[in-house]
Amino acid sequence: MTPHLIVSYLTSRAGGPGSGKGTQCANIVEHFGYTHLSAGDLLRAEAQSGSKNGTMIENMMSEGVIVPSEITIKLLEKAMLENENDKFLIDGFPRNEENRAAFESITGIEPEFVLFFDCSEEEMERRLLTRNQGRVDDNIDTIRKRFKVFLESSLDVINYYNSKGKVKKIDAGKPAGEVFEAVKAVFAPIR
Ligand code: ADP
Ligand code: C5P
Ligand code: MG
């Protein structure tokens, strides 16, 4: 199994939440036959399921912090095993070096490549504040915390994948249709 992991990368001017990962993953699923697994969506579903970790996950997400790797990895693994597809887009994961190292050692899976959705913080903030999906974390206080967590925790992951030549950078600040044209150029040769 060689899933294509999608994380958003950051530069000095960029963060990750709201860069359009979910939006573009839906396009990739439609055009290229991948299965989309959003770590955040899996965690939200787990929080709402009333499981023993549910309240802890909900509280951590409301604060914008990263949930322990073992919980998220179990959810991703289960979702992959339950699906017959062998092409996965893993969205919003890994979020920190521990996520990455634990995922690779537990599953033995390494991504074929990593998409970096480069978008300014101002634009991401605008998008998150108008997303309107009733999320507990799409408020200005939590958004700022999420940007901070992203800057502090995710750079190492990207540096690691960059050193392996696996990062493909996309200008995600443009309108969604234009972003997808750039995404298509990455996926078309490997379909
Ligand atoms: P992420 O999964 O990276 O957090 P989403 O795909 O949920 O981001 O997008 C966040 C919000 O921004 C959504 O309301 C979405 O409709 C909108 N959006 C996504 N891509 C773009 C774009 N290129 N331009 C403007 N708005 C966008
Ligand atoms: O990717 P998304 O914006 O949906 O993530 C929402 C929240 O889910 C994050 O702010 C974080 O609290 C949690 N999350 C996590 N570990 C991941 C992905 C998301 O803890 N790998
Ligand atoms: Mg998302």
C-alpha cells in the first residue's frame, strides 16, 4: 500500500488549516479514484461516537492541539484496512514529527509524495472564518492557536520529507479551480 499523503507545508508566511486540503482532496477523488482520509474528520467522528477517548479528543480539538498519535493512527489504519482501494489521500497528517515517525513505524507505510499547499495566513484565516461547518475550532481564538501549533510542530515533518525530495509545492492562495489545475499536473503523470 503506498498512500499519497497530503499535508500542508509552511513557509515563513504560511500555515496550514484552511489552505484547501479537503476541497482539493474531493476533486482528486473524483478525477483520480483515490480514497480520501482526513485525520481531522476521523477524529471528529470519533469524538462524536461517544467512545472512551471522545471527550478528550473533543477538548483537544477545541484547543487546536495535536491528539496523541496512537489514537489518530489507529483510526487511519482501520479506515485503510476497511477499504479495498490501494490509493489513499491522507489529509492533515502527519502534523508533527511524532505523528510521522509513529505512523511509519507502526504501519510500515511511507508516502509516495507530499503536497504542500502554500497559502498566506490572512487568506487561510478568511477562509476558516467563513467555512460555516459548525466546527468548534473555526473561531478566531482557536484559529490563532492552530496557526501557532502548525508553525511550531509541522516544519520538522516537511523538512524531513523535503530532504527525501518528496514535497510538491502548490500555490493554494488562488481560486479553487486554478489550484486544482496545479494539483492535476501532479497527479496526471502517475494515474
Ligand atoms: P482545509 O481542509 O485545508 O482546512 P478546506 O478545504 O476545508 O480547508 O477549505 C476551507 C474553506 O475555504 C472552505 O470553506 C472552502 O470552501 C474554502 N476554500 C477552499 N479552497 C479555496 C480557494 N482556493 N479559494 C477560496 N476559498 C477556498
Ligand atoms: O485537519 P483539520 O483542520 O480538520 O484538523 C482539526 C484538528 O484535529 C486539529 O486542530 C487537531 O486538534 C486535530 N488533529 C490532530 N492530529 C492530526 C490531524 C488533526 O490532532 N493529525
Ligand atoms: Mg480539512
